Amino acid sequence: MATAMDDDQATVPDKGVPSQQGQAEQRSYPLTVLYCGICSFPLEYCEFGRDYGLCKQWMKTNAPDEFDRLVHQVAEGVEGISLEDSEGSATLRKTQKTKGGKPIKKKVRFEPTQRVTVGYAPRGKRKTVTIVAGLATFGIDLKKASKLFSQKFSCGSSVTGDDEIVIQGEVSDEVIQFIRKKFEQVTRDLIKDIGESKR
């Protein structure tokens, strides 16, 4: 059982621990363990605490010989590690992980392609609607385009979703011709007639 002393030291009874060479080190018991004044961990475990920078400063001032020993251990542990791959170029791959251990996926920005799709979908038993999608990628105001479609085809049309206009009735062929005539930036090869689709 550990007992705390005034100068952040404690004594801990322990059995002989084999060294790296396989021989048991001769230690005098009880062991004296030095605890950090910042994180209250033993000095060997300060690197796992939140304020490792403050712990290092505390170690430099209060336990310089232990600080030198720990820095020397870290330097020996990193001695044979290289950041170069087999071709000799220096690369360092670091994957961030969440608490569950799975890597964080980078969000991929979706760049919409400039294409207008025109199709129709059934609405009820005998009625259909024409769906125009992709006009917003050309910088066309969808509310104004919807109003133009309503006036041209004498029917109702509305903006649904981010980039979709629904026109009442099956007028897909006429819509394609009207788009080519009214909006010059949309050429024939950028308009795709997808036929019947489900909503």
C-alpha cells in the first residue's frame, strides 16, 4: 500500500522485477516512487496526463535527475525508427481515431456536375408529373424558372427539394426544347431525358 509523503514521494513494497536482460534486479524495499506535483501520476506516467508540458517543467525544476533519465529512455526508444518508406521518401501517415478505435472518415465535398435531367413520374392512377433537376448548377433561379414553366405550359409547377422543379402533366419533350431556348448556358448535350422515374 502506498503512503504519501510531504515531498510527493511514497514507498511501495514490490517484488524483484526482471530487467530487460532477463536477470532480476537487486532493489531495496520498500521502493521510493516520485509523484508529479501537477498531475499526481508517477513521473513515468506523466506523458499520459493532460498537462504533459507543465509536468515536464515541474520535473525540470523539482527532479532534474529523473527528468534526464526519462528523456534518455525516450531517446533510446526512438533510436531505430525511421520516417522513410522503402523508396527513401520521408512520409508520415497518421490516422486519427475516435473513442471506438475506428478511423475518422474525411468528409468528401460533393461537387455537383452541370447536367439537367428531365423525366416524368406517375402521380396517382392516371396523372403524371414532369421532374426537372439540375438547373441550379447553372446558376438559374428555380422560383423564376418554375414560374416560367407554369406560364408556358398553363399548369402548376413548384420547387421541391434543393434542385428540383415538379411540373404537372407529362411535358418532358416540350420542357427540353423550352430550356434550350430560354436558358442559353444549358446546351443540348447537357440535358438528359431519363424517361419514367419513381419519385
